[in-house]
Amino acid sequence: MRKRALDTVFALAQQDERVVYIGSDVGQGTLQGFQESIPERFFVEAISEAYVIGMAAGMAMTGFVPYVNTIATFLTRRCLDQIAVDLCIGNHPVRLVANGGGLVYAPLGPTHEAIEDIALMRCLPNMTVLVPCDAEEMERAVRASLDWSGPIYIRIARGGESVVSLPERGFFIGKAIEVRQGEKLLIATTGVMLQTALEVQDIMARAGYNLGIVHFHTVKPLDTAWLANQLGPYSHVASLEEHSVIGGLGSALAEWLCENGDHKLKRFGIPDRFADRFGNQAKLLSYFGLDAASIAKELQAWVKPS
Amino acid sequence: MTNSRLEKKELVEKIRQYRIDIIEMLHRAGSGHPGGSLSAIDLIASLYHYEMQHRPNEPLWPGRDRFVLSKGHGVPAQYAVMAGMGYFPKEELKQLRQINARLQGHPSDQFLPGIEASTGSLGMGLSFAMGCALSAKLQGESQRVYCLMGDGEIQEGQVWEAALSAPKFKLDNLVAIIDYNKGQIDGPTNEVMNLEPLMDKWRAFNWHCIAIDGHNLDQIEQAFQEARLTQSKPTLILAHTVKGKGVSFMEGVIDWHGAAPNADETAKALQELKG
């Protein structure tokens, strides 16, 4: 997914002279072609994320569209003030391409695990938050980002995930994609948890459930029109995300449903604590109950089949 | 500079008026930062009147040089100069910090055309200015970029990230200025955190460094000239200044970092400034 994101940035840079790449401490091997063919718009910057955000803002306000690529935690946690002041107040078109969203860096521990990045970005005025589900959708997301007027946070997940998005559904920033219509119980998901949601659906179907699935590749702005118009068949909504239960998609849905719906809501996400295990991403997700079998079991205890 | 050039004695007179404007603005607002506004006014006025290419009647003119006031709390000084040059009616200075005013307590590009960056969270401006300077180089433009920082401000680590980076890009169109007024809210700057030897630090980071008296208009102008003649390196101007300069009871007194003068103090200050 990361390679596809950066390849797409390169493709955009070849078409559009405004596009600039700024990478910091992530290894630029995948972008050798970019570096060789457009060196004047390819920057490998120091391990100094705060300064990189300011540099990108300065370039954005003078006509460029910088794509900044580094690790999600260092962008969102370390640079929160720079992002708020330099990017969001001025509404500058900088794109933050964030590696390792969620528990990708499980072996590296909590310093590198981005479990609150969506929350931190979502609460900033003017920020848009994109969480594509696979490499194909990542390419569509990066292409859609080019002419968006304000700052965008683009969350990159693990690599090698199966492709489940469909090109004919397109990609429109701020528009949810209804993957499957069901009744009674809806899973609302974002990012690569869509694949898990599809696995959950298989299990649930065998148990007699007709599960609906909606994919919010844009967590902010939340597609409230979809919620207002399409929640009719459902009484129960389960959010599913590779993110803290605080502040992410589940919170966004809770905020909306509190004021607009009478649905029951259950949030599946990472509990409010730092990881106390290492291992790998899949094992850590299971440890937090975010594997398909655990989710399906919990859903079946929550809702009877329709 | 697109306006006709002022004689130096005319600029001296303008700056005297700007100091009056600053005191009146802060008194009316009831809050603000007189110390760092008065220490920076000679530098800011010299930039706008003598050094920068800009058009007060066309603030977003693409060819303009860029000024980033990284020490955003000194913005009353910038507003005074901008009003004096015709960016907006001088009457508007009375609205500093009012709810519907364009003149915010810290500069923001969102409200007032001609302000380049939203600043106030210290230490960020030089990175932003560096991005502007780099853009100009990439676009083949001759624009110059000026960034004014406080001495307390450069305790922020991000300043040194930018300081490390600007020479890499050979940004000889970038001028960083330190308003070295020796004071910050918690006391004398070099007691809170010793910055010295400050020139050596910037030299070691590969900047062309010039130390001046930041209230001496000849030295300020010469420093900007020297920066223009410097190739392949960004320039750092270390401007030795006096906090509260021009108002005797404010000069060098830390308590005037962030306190507005009351009616009596204002009258006394204006009496001194009006002479």
C-alpha cells in the first residue's frame, strides 16, 4: 500500500509541476525513479519532522502541493502543534502520507504504533482524514487528494492486504462506500479492517445473519448524508477500526448517533492503553480481540439473527 | 521597495510615531506585549520601508518579498508599520484584539492580507520561511524571505532543525533576524537558558552571521545589504536590542514583556515619545 501511494505521488509529480515529495527517515528506495527524474522536487529531509511540516507549509503557501512521508506517530504526535498552526489554520494543501497506521509496527512497540492518529487529526479544524482499505483504493485516494483545497492526512496500513475495493465504486473524498446492504446489524469500518469485516460477514452469514457493511475511507469529513439516509434497515451499528476506541471512527459515529439516531452502538477498536505485547500485527490484533472470529462471537452475543 | 524612499530622518520620525501607535494600541486593547514590540520596531520598519519589495495596495502581489514574524507576540509593531504604509487605515489599529477585528493578538494569514503565516506558537517561523525561500529558488524567482525571531524563542528545538537545514539548500535569499533583547517572561534570557556564544552557534551551522545594534538604522540597512551580497548561504542577523526601547521605564524591565500600560503609564510613555 505504501509503495502504491508513493508510486502514485510520483505519477502525479510527472503530470503536475506543483507536486513535491518530502520524505523523512523512511528509506527512499521505492522512489529511486522519482529522485532520478525529478530531483528538484524530491527532498530527503533530516530526522526533523517538526521542521519538515513548516517547510511544507511554506512551500504550499507559495504554490506547491507537498506530499510529506514519514511514520504516522512522528507526524501526528510529535508534530501536532505544527500541523495545527502551520497547516490547519492556514488551510494549506499539504498531504501527510503516514506510514504504519494502526499496529503495523507491532514488533517495534508503542513508540511506533499509531493507535490515536485518526483522533489527533480528526479534531483539527480544516483537516481531512483518509484511510484507504487496499493498494487500489490508496491510488484512487492519492489521485483524489491532488486538487483538494486543505491539508489531508492519508493513513497507510500494512502492505500485502487483499484487494477488496472495486474501481467502479470510485473514490470521492467524504463519500462512504456501502459494501453490502444487510438488515438489523451494520458494521461501519475504515481502512484495512474492511477485509476483517468481510471475514466477519462470512462467519455471520453461516449463523443466519444478514450483515450490512459500510466503508468510511474518509473519517473526516464524515459522510453524514449516508448515515442520515441509509441507516433505515439497521437497529445495531458496530464500528470496527485499527485504532483506539477513543477518537476514531467509533467516536465519530457515536457523536453523530447520539444526536441523530436511536441505534445501539458497539465500538470495536484498540482499548485505551498502550500495547503491552509485541509479536506482530496480526497477533496483537487478536490479543485485542480484533480478529474476525472474536468479533463475530461478540456480535452474536449482542444481536440475535434477523 | 515600491514606495519612494524615505530620507533616514523621515524614517526616524515614522518609527517614533510607530512607537506611539504601539503604546496606544496596547493600552486600548488592555493586553499585549510592549517590550518585544518596541525592541523589534526599528528592524520591522527598516524591512518594510527600505528593504523589502512589496505593495501595500496589493498585499498578495505574487512578486513580493516575504516577511515571517516568528515572534508573533511582537505583531503590534508589524501592524503599526503596515498601517503606516497604507495596508489598512490607521484607524483600524484601535481594534487590536477586539472580537470582530482583523488585528488579532497574534498574526494570522486568515484575517489580514499581507500577513504571511500564522505564528505565535514559538519556534515555527524559520521552518516556514525556509519553505518559502526554497520555493522561490525552485520557481526561479528573485524573492527574498525574512524571518524575525525572538531570543527566547530560539530555545525551541525546531529553530535548530531549520538552522541545520537552510544551509543545505544554499538559501542566500533567506535572512533570519534575532531580536536579541535579552529578556523573556521568566527573566533575563541568558539566565533562563544561556544562548551564548550565539554567533558561534549560527556560524557553526554554516550561516553567514552579522551582529548589529538593532536600533541603529544605518547598521540595520548595512546588514541587509551585506545579506544581499552573500552568496550560497543564508544570513543570520543578530540584532542587539533593548526590550521596551524608547520608553524609559520599560527599557530592560522584564515585567513589560506581556503587560499593557495603564492610563497613567500610557500618558507618561506618550509624553516621552512625543518629546
